[in-house]
Amino acid sequence: MKRPWPTPPLPEAAPAKLIIRVLLDEGVPVSVARAFEGCGHVAIRHADVLAPGSDDLLVARAAQVNDATLIAVDKDMKRITGRYGEADPKFQLLNVIKIGCSEPLAAARIAQAMELIELEWRFRCQQRGRRLYIEIGPHWIRTHR
């Protein structure tokens, strides 16, 4: 028997969930990992993949090997992962989120910036040869495209 009314169209498939993998440098508070995990992302803690006191070059390489964005707080990491044209050539495409605020504020600032981080990640995924590079301070957020 035919229905006297049209059937509603099937809903479109939901877009795939955006998942960002991050590797926390040694000085990054665990609360930052929880902020990422709370949004459905994957956080790799420094102690899970590296020994305490590991060299910054090794940390950056571990982020690359794990296909993860490096979350860093120390200023030394900036010389390795610097902006385009300034970075060590091996790390030109390393994705970095640099936290430049106090540890107690770090997780709150990450949570406040999460939509921007996800937006920049989508942009990075759409552009060949791009990387994510965000600096987060106590009163500012900078993206470098």
C-alpha cells in the first residue's frame, strides 16, 4: 500500500569527528592534556613516550613520529620549531602550540582557544604543506599561517 505522504529524506551522514593528536612537552601541565581529551582529542603525555629530561630535538622528533602536534612551554623549543623560515629544516612542518602563560592558567587558556585550535587544524588539513603554529599567552592568541 502506498503512503499518502512523502517520506522525509534520510539525514546526511555527520562529518567525521575532528581528532587532533597532541604530544605534551615535559613542562606542560597534565591539566592541558585533560582539556584536549575533554574535547575528544588524543593527548600523549611526555612520560608515556620519553624519558625525563629528554633533549628538545628528541621531543620534536617524537611528535613527528607520533603524528602529533607538539604542545610546548619552554622558550628553547621556539628555536627548533620557529616560524616559517626560522625553524630547523627537519621541523619546518612540525605542528606546534606554544603556551606562553603560567602553568595554572594554561589549561583554561587552551580551553578558551579550543575552537580556534580546531579551526586552524581544519585549515592546515586543507592546505598542502601547511602546519599549525599557535602561540597562546595570558592575554593574547597568535596564529601563524
